[in-house]
Amino acid sequence: MVRVKDTDIDSTDVISYPLTTIREVANEILTTVKNARTKHGSSWSIIQQYMTACAPTYKPLGVSPSLMWNDNVQTHMQDVLNPHEKRLTDSYDWLEKFANALLDMANEVEATDTQVANTYKTE
């Protein structure tokens, strides 16, 4: 159990966080992230296939819109979608690290509690 004093200056309350609940939440986060990564991977693959097959170049009415556009819609779609995909992947990584940190913290608190309890045992 992790106990934290309430941050209110006048409060004498202590907030408790049971280690089992912390572990359950961390494992739920890890499961959700794993499922999201799987769904993301298949969706991203479909998007990549679409960009390759259906949006290689674009010339409205057979006329090049401009040199800046370079007649390549695929490049512009990638310029928008690739940073978004990177942010999603980074979010999954962060959530995974956060959940693992929660599990590590719960294990450390439990180990510390055991060590402290053992120092008070009479032999």
C-alpha cells in the first residue's frame, strides 16, 4: 500500500493506493497498448497500401497544378500522415514505459515493506 499525505496544507488525510490496484491498472494499460499497437499496425498498413496504389500522382484535367505541388499527392499525404503516425507510436511507447514504471514501483514498495518488516521480527 502506498500512502501519500494529501497536498492540502490544512489536511491530515492520507491517500492510500493499494499495490494490487496499481498492478491491475498497469497491466490494463499494457494490454490496451498492445491491442492498440496491433490495430494501429494493420490500419497503417492499409493506409500505406492505399497511398502506394491509389494516390501515386495527380494531375487535375491532365494539367500540372504547380511545380511546388510536384504532381505527387502521395508525398503530401505522407507529409501529413507520417508525423501523425509517429506521434501515435510515441504515445504508445510512453504509455508502455509508464505502465512498466508503475509495476516497478509496486514491486519496490512491496520489497521495501518486506525488508522493513523483517528488521522488526524477533529471532
